[in-house]
Amino acid sequence: MIATTRTAKHRIFQCIDSGVLPESQLVVVAIDNSTFIVLLSSCIHEPFSLAAGGRFWK
């Protein structure tokens, strides 16, 4: 799984073991291929995700 925290100022993605039970403060993408971490962490993904997706407000 690939996960990132909801509360972080910067979006950092990490691979986590599938045996870990994520809690509510994690956003999890269940993908078995770690090459997607490159796409999620890229400078191209950030403007796309801000334009197309939701935002986390503090």
C-alpha cells in the first residue's frame, strides 16, 4: 500500500506493509506496484491534484 498523512503540510508518499491497519489520518492507495510512488510524488501530480481533487484545510 502507498500512504500519506492527511495533516502534513507537504504530501509525502510511503510504501507501507499490507499487514498494517491504517487509521483515519492516513490516505491510502492500495496498489501493489511501487512505481506509482514516483507518479504521486512528481511535480506534475501536484498541480493536477490541486485542480482536480479536494484540498485539506486546517
